[in-house]
Amino acid sequence: MNAPDLWPRRRDPADLHYWEVGGAPPRGRRLAPAGLLAILRRNRGLIGGTLLLSLLAGLMVLRGVAPRYRATASLRIDPHPARVLGTEEGQADAAGPEADRALQTEADMLGSRALAERVARRMRLADDPGFLRAMDAALPTAPPAARWDALVALLGDHLSVAVPRNSRVVQLAFEAREPAAAAALANGFALGFIDYNLARRVAASRYSLSFLAARLEEAKARLEGSQRALVGYARGAGLVDVSAAGGGSPAGGEAPRSLAAAAMVDLNQAHDAAAAGRLAAEERWRAAEGAPLLSVPEVLGDPAVQALTRRRAELSAELDRLNERLAPEHPLVRQQQAEIDGLDRQIRALGADQVAALDRRFRAAAGEEAALGARLAGLKGAVLDEQDRGVRYATLAREVEINRQLFDALLARYRQAGAEAGLSADNVSVVDMAAPPLRPVWPRPVPVMATSLTLGLGLCAILLFGRERWWRDAVRSPGEVERKLGLPLLEAVPLVRSGGGVVAELDDPLSPTAEVFQAIRAALEVATDEGRPRTLLVTSSGPGEGKTTAALALARALERDGRVLLVDADLRKPALHHYLECDNARGLACLLGGTAGIDAAVQATAHPGLHFLAAGPTAPNPGQLLGGAGLAGLLAELGQRYDLVILDGPPVLARADAPRLARAAAATLFVVEANRAGSDGVRVALGRLAQARATVAGAILTKFDAAAAGYGKDPYAAGCWS
């Protein structure tokens, strides 16, 4: 069998020994219902007492704590006040985080010190004894500054502001000892915040008016100064502006239109018109100069020429008729021809006059153009000189225009601010005024008792965890033997409360104790590779765990299978001879010391198949007797004489006797008392046996009380048996 780990690793909280009743913990590490019920049963007194104390504490709170009342007023806070004139400044409705941030800012102002001071002054709370009585508080008498600070802090401590999501209605609550005072102070804060908000807006409006008035005076002074500078420069430079009446500056800050510039502009327009007329006259004259007279438009357009042309046409037609009847030398024909020739001469004369008129007009236009060009050239010098002086003028004029625009803007804003100053629109309005509450907000029976019960349950959980984990580190159930000690469990011996004890229970073969040891007897058949061991040591970690009773009961159970020798191997504190009512004059100490033989030392008992070897007289050196070479030889000889030799050894932690006996015996049974604190000592004892190279066949759990361990009266029904 593998030796147990001397230094077990620290277990995870999920591996606590009460996770499952019987067997190894499950892979999922779930708390078994049977294990939980066992914990609750065996700690029912602690749980009941803790819960009772917690409920009593809740009742004391209900009776001993003065009630507190909470009154709530509702305020609607809009992003900006309503616009009355339509010209008030405001921003568009914010959305998302910006709206939440704006609303939270207003809520923070509700809890500000400035508002608390305003409410305290408005309601005269500093000199109101009813306020202090309602608040169940006392203020320092001196100095006044400390009293005032304490009063403001008291108001802030009892005020709470709740900002709901997706709503602009803010809940303002105030707590006090009296309902009426709570309602009055909640309403005082609500109305005080509205007044405070309006006062801030009025103060901001007044500041805006005073600021705009000061800036307006400055702008007016700058405008007047710039205008005087412009007029003075124009007068000194001899610039006469004809573009704006009354001495104003030209638009856009350009240079002024002086007399010379205006004359040059007009003269330039006239020169351009004369040049255009000259070009047109020249074009007409050039066209008429080499062309036939009757192809010139001006000749054809002359009314006299047109009349003569029509008369000639009539005469030509009449001449054609005469030629048809008369000869060319006929007087009528000649007279008619002479008249037509006269008309031709008149037409040519008139055409020549029209062409001469075109020439005269061309020469007149050219002369006019030349005269205007000469005069325009004379004005250019004067205008260029004025332009040099107009650069400074344009700069001054631009400054005048800028100052005028600034003055006009400030004047318009000042008039608008003056119109808005009398408005009292606000973005905060009261939705619901606070009413005196009918029930106190604290203490309330159901929440207080529920909290007390919850705290009691939490304290119970902490106490149970500490008690199960650290305070009582014990093996309580059969399933914990293998899980905590690493040993296979042979059986659990139930606690016998009758006067006869375990030994008396063995007389009844149907008793639970007799059945347990019969099961141990069957388990020993496969304890080692060779079957049941010939020599078997029964030991425990400390005294009083029932190892002697277990050894005697096991010997009684195995006597039916053959000759069994029960040896009291505890040379320091022998006890088996009292149970068997035998003599302790000779025994194991005599055999190891060589003062007696086996036949003389072994005693018969009341049971035919059971023989007894007492410990013998107390030797001065029991450790040397057990540590010598004679122990192994003695056990070998006894093993040949008897079918089974059972050694009742001393506790492992007492001396080094038990490890020596375990090394000499073929197998060792380790007895563990149920529900006994000190499982770490059990591990140390197992470690010593492992160092002695002992073969530990398994463990026996003694004094197991299923009801005390929390598994009910029937350990089988609780699943506590392996």
C-alpha cells in the first residue's frame, strides 16, 4: 500500500470535506444535498441562536431608532427657458450624452452649498429651534461662522437629488424627524432653486447690459474719432468728395471721387463717345467717297432726292410712251428728255451735297475727339496726384466704416438685451410640491427585519464555514476518511450508548456493532496480496479513540475462523486484561525480556477460540524491548502457532513504540475516532507509520454517531456507509 502524503497540498475551497457524504468528491465539485443537510443538522443550535440574535437586533433597531420622514418635490428642468420675444439667446435641444450632462449639471446645482445657504437665509433656519428639533441635531453656539457651516452641512446631508433616465423631471427629497418639516424644507429647496436660477439669469442680464453699454461708449468714441480724422485729412489734402453727401466716406473704404476725378470721368466718357462718333462718321464718309451717288445710303435717304427720283421715273415712263408714237426728233420727245436731264442734274447736285455733308461731319467729329483728348490728358496729372493723397484717405475711410459697423452691431445688441432684461422666463418649474409623508422612510419593519435576517444568514454561513473548515478539523463521516486521510475505510463502528459498550453488543450477532465487525472480518480477507495477514496491529493517533475496544471486538469476530491470539502490546499503559478479566503478571514484556515462555504467558479466555497475551509488568525500558530483534522473531513464532495474532498497540503520537510494532507486524489497522478535532495529528501519525514502512491495511472509524454528525438516526439511509 502506498504511504500517505506527509504534507498534503492545500485544498481548494471546493474540496472541503463536507462536499459529499461517502466516497470521493465528484468531479464537478458540487455540494451534495446530504452533506449540506448534515452540516445544518449538527449546527442547528448555532444557526438558531445566530438567527434569533439577528432578529432581536432588528427589533431593537425598530424600537430604538427614531423615525425619519422623507418628503419629495418634483422639478422639471428644460434645456433652456421659453422664448417670449423670439430673440432670446438659446441653444437647440441637446440629445444623448449632452442632454444627460446638462441635466446632471442642474441636479448638481440643486445640491450646491450656495443653494443651501440661500434656503437657510430665506427660511431663517439659523434662529429656528423647531428646525433643530425636527432634524434632531444640535449646532455649535460659537463662533457664528462654525454654526453657519454646521447648519449648511446639515441641510446638504439630508438632501438627496434623483435624476431619472430618459426624463427631465428631477426628484428632490429631504429627510427629517418630523413630516411637516421634511415637506417644508423640500419645498423650500424647490422654490429656492427657482429663485436662485432666476437671480442668476437677472444678474447675467444686468452684467450683459452694463458690459454692452461700456463697449458701446467705446465704439462711439472710436467712430467719432475716426470720422474726425478722415474729415481733417481730406480738408488738409484738399480732397473734395462728391460721391457721398454730408462728408461721409465712400462705400467700401475706397478713395473719394474728387472734382478733378469726377470731371476726368465725365470727360473720359465724352471722349469715348466722340471717338465712337468719329469712327462712325469716318466709316460713312469712306463708304460714300468712291461709290455711285445713288448707292450711298445718306443720298438715298434724302427726301428731296427721293421726290426727284420719283418724278424722273414718271417722266421716263411718259418718254417711253412718246417714243412708241413719235420720232426721237419730235419736239415733245426732246422736251421730255430735257426735263429728265434737268432732274438728273438736280439729283447729282443733291447727292454731292450729301457726300460733302458726310465729310464735314467726319472732320467735325475728329476735331471734337482731338479736343477732348487734349483736355483729358491735362486732367490726368491732377487725378494721379489726388490718387497719391487718396491712399491715406481710403485707409481712414475703411476704419470709419469698420467702426460704424461695430457701433451698429453693439447698438442693436444693446437694444435687444434691454428688451429681454425684463423677462422672467425660467427653464425650471415645479411639477409636484412636497406633501408631509404619512409613513417614515426609516426604520420600516419589513426591510429592517429582512436585513436583519439576511445579515443573520450571512453570519451563520461565515460561522459554519469557519467551524467546519478550521475550528473543528475532524473526521465526521465515513466518506471523509479516504478524502481527508487517504486511507481506505474498512467500516464505521457506531457509537454505543448502552452500559455494556461495544463488547456487550458483540454478544448479539444481529446488532449493528456485530455486523460491522463481521464486515471488517470480510474486508481483511483481501487486505493484502497474501489474503488475511497473520499478524495485525491495531493503533490510533492518540489515546481514547477506541483502538483497544476495536482490537477486542475484532478478535471476538475472528475467533470463529480459527485460533486467535490477542496481544496487549501497550507496555506503558496496558488495559486489555481488565476487559478480559485476566492476569497481567506475565505477558509480552516477559517474553521479550526472556523471563517467561509463550506457553506460560498466554492465557485462555472465556471464548474457546480466543487466547490472550497480556502486556506484563511495566518494564523500565519498553522502547528497548520493542526495538530489539526479538520482537520480529516472537511475532513469527506466534504466527505459526495461531491463525491470527492481533496486537493492541499504543498510540502513534505518544512514543516510538507503535511505529516499531507496525514495522514488525504484517499489517496495521488505523483507528480514527469520529467527530474528534485534530485531523492534522492523524496525518502526522500516518506519516510516522509511513516512515516505519508499515503496511496500513485500512482505517476503522469508531464512535460514529450519525445523528450528532447531522445524518439522522439511520446512517444507512443517509448514505454514510461505504
